[in-house]
Amino acid sequence: MTRSQDPKQAFSAWLRANGAHLDSLAFKQSADGAQSRGTGVFTNSSVTLHESIPLASVPATLLVSMDLVLQAAKEGTSDSARRLASCMNGASRALAAPQTSGPGWERTTLLIFLLWGYASLVRGEEASTACGDDKQRLDATFWAPYIRILPDIGEIDTPVLWTDNAALAGLEGTELAAGVKAKRSALLREFEKLRPHLNLLDAGGGDIFTPERFAWADAVFWSRVLGLGQALREFGGQPNASSDYHLIPLVDFCNHSPDANIRWHISEDQSHVVELRSTPTKGDAPLEVPADSELFISYGDRPNAEFLFIHGFVLPDNPANVLKLSVPFLENRFLNSDEEPQEDPTLEDDDAVRTAALNSLAVKTALLKDLGIRGMLTLAQPQYPVSDSDELPDPTTIVDPTFGMLSQRAACAMAVAVLTPQDGVERTEAGKYVIGGHELRETTVPALRAALETLPHWEVLRLRVWAVLLEIVNYKLCALYEGEETWRENRDDGASAPASAARIAKVQMFREGQKTMLLAACQLLQGLQERWAELDVVCSFLSEMQN
């Protein structure tokens, strides 16, 4: 590869020279209207897609994983491999366990790989034109065509890398505002810890790595990585494969579409080739695709918050949009409040109240952890039944009165969160959980649900859930409207640069999706609260409490 050679053509040639098959494909600039999608995968001639026939393939020798990086550091003999070994040794010492094992360490090694390749490219080291054997794969210059075609800092349009204040201000009032700030702070702390060791990757001895470059590597990783480990262990004949995260040159340039026409697939033989094949079609009929058509894979059914945060795009009217919120334990209202605690006649003093709250919170969090529920809940868009009638069924008569907004797991987590000391949630010395005096037979969601339903005031508990959720949703809705008003007042719509205008349009679409979700949740929860407040059992219970 020469510096004057087109990066896309050089990348294609490199793939072919090293065993990849992509005869019908080319890499071209992709766009959705005025919004750039970066480099995409296109047909260079008309093709017929068959689900059982690979359209393209990437050999196992071109898959980038932690195993490759560790092998290069251990067995590589080039100067760049020795620099990598020094960096890896230093990084493993700088990071305390558990950061040197599991998914976190896999991510770190792949970030180091990307920065290793970047440093080699910056210093002008050229890749060999010969086919890659194991020794060549262990040298940074081998990967230069891949590193060179990756989007640079200014081409990755994710909020963590934005310098556009107008777009960043548009995130205020949404769940991403705090997420972006937290991510930036975490990356900066991580970079400062690794910086002395990353600098060992630079043959020039200079300081070419910046916080922005480290954030670039993180963005490249998260927007491209695929979890192949489980598939390799189950279908690829590699029962001892230790790496899960993989970067796959060629496959990772496929853009997303809800109407994807191709998918990635691991070959069933021992070659462990990653293939691109047609998505299933009706009756297994072949799919005719004209020349110069972009091919898309699916990144999965994900909400716009995730798409924007990781990939830098949003989908209009995304049916997978959700709201995420922390489990609202009642105990936190006291523990996190600066206000004077309300008197509890069953407890002697404030210290006792705090101790009781901490103990109750510990039992609840342990219970949810054992159920596989870790701190966050997801509210989906309600799916109302299609009917000729405009009226919905009475929610008190159906299994799921939220129409899919709350999964059974989320509903149980909410019920646990709003249990009071009077409701009785305890843990025995034997580690068993007790709800309302009834010991759980097993720590499962169905068993918990059954125990909750035996409570004489189960419907009161559900009313409590609707009320707490409605309060949270209303708070988020107010924050969204306030953020919108502030954004509108201070935004310079002279964001005349096309990139800025497109980014602001993206943010606006994201905000509208959040607003739609919150309004739908608010309407549903208001109706549920009003209906449950009318139930005789609820009215009787509340009347007894007042007396």
C-alpha cells in the first residue's frame, strides 16, 4: 500500500491478498439524505443473494481479538511487537483486578491494538504487500490498510466525541446528558492511568496520544465489535476460545437497517470463516440486488438512545425505543434526602430509622441481584390490542395491565422496590427470602410473583407501583420540556455547517422519541392509578390505615 493509494481500494486489495472473498462487493461512501453514514458495503455488480450461499467471507486469520493481541505481544519479533509487549505489560500492572480479566480486559487490549496500529500509521510505517502469515499478523504494519480506512475522530459522530455545543445542549433533559458526561470522565481517568504505557507504542518517542484519540479508540471499538466467542464455542469448533469481542475487517463496515438484507454467519467447518449471507427470505427465494446497492446488516432491536450513544444515528419512529430508570427503592427517599425524616412510631430515633432503611435496602438489592435484576428497569412502549372497538379492556381484569410496558421481571422489581417495613421483606439466616411472612420456595421471578399475589393488600401494592412510576415519568417529562425550552432559547440556528445542522436534526428526532415514550407512559399510568384507586379492596385498606 502506498500513501497515494485510495484507502478503500487498498483495503479491498489487502482483504483479497489475505484470504477474504468479496468479488461482488466494494467499499463506498454511504449517506442517508444529508447525513453521512461513513464507509459502507456496496454491490459492484448485480448479485443474487441466497441464504445458504456466502456472498463474502473473512478468514479467521483476519479476526482481531484479545488472543491475537496477546499473541503479538508474546511471540512477535518486530520492533512494533516489542513495543506492544511493553505497553501490555505496563497496562496490566496499572490496572487492578478485575480490570485485567474478563470483558473489561478484552476491551482494553483491543483499544491498545487500535492505538498500536494508529501509532504505526502516523510514523509512516508501511504494510507488506505479501500475503499475511502468522509472523506478519503479529506486526502493526500488517494491519495498516484496516486502520487507515477506519473513521477518524472528526468522522465519528457520537455524542462523546462531539465538540458541537448546540448539539450537546440538546441532550439536556434526556437520559443521555448524564451518560455522556460520565463516559467522558471515565475515559479521561482511564487514559491518564494508561497514558505512560500507551506512549510506549510510539516509535518516535513522542506524545501522540491525547484524550480525544483514546476516546476515538473506544468509539471505534464499541461501534464495531461483535461478540463471536459464544458462537465460536458452540458452532465454530473452538470450545476453548477465550476471546468474545472481535473486530472483523469487512463485516464491520456494514451499516445498520431495520430492513437488513444480509447477516454475518460463522461457517460450520473448522476454518472458522465469518461469512456474509442473505437474511432469510419468504420461501427461501433468492433476492436480486442491483449493482451499486448498499448492503445492510441489523445491529439488533435497540432504542435510539443506544444507537445515538454508540453509533451516532437515530431511527425515525423507532419501535424499540424504551425508557430506562433506576429501581426506585423507597428507602432511598430517606437515605438520599437532606430533609428531616418523618417520625416512625415503631422506631426510637433517627439512627434506628437509618439502620432499618439500610437493612431493608440490603435485603431488597440482594433479592433482585439473585433474580438477575441489577439496578436498572426498562419501560417499553405499550402495545395496545388491535380492536374494532375504541375501548380498551378493564386493566384490572387482564394479566398485564401495562400492555407490555413493564415486563414481569420489571413489575416484580417495582413491587419489591415499594414494599414497606409493614409489608414484611426479610432474609433468614439460611439465606431464604420472606415476603409478608411467606418464605419463597425458590428465588425466581414466578415464585416471587406468586408470593406477592398472596399479600392481602396486593392491589394496594400495585397502586403504589403505578403512583411511584407516574411520579418518575412526570419528573422526566418536565426535565425534557425544560431542557427543550433552554435549548431553543440558546441555540444558534446559524448552526449553518451541514454537519452541525444534521446533528441537531438527529438530536431533535431523539428528543421527540423520548417525549412520545414519556407521554404514552404518563397517560397509561394515570389511567391505572385512577382505576386502582376505585377498587373496593384498595378503598377498604386505605380506610383502615387512616383509622
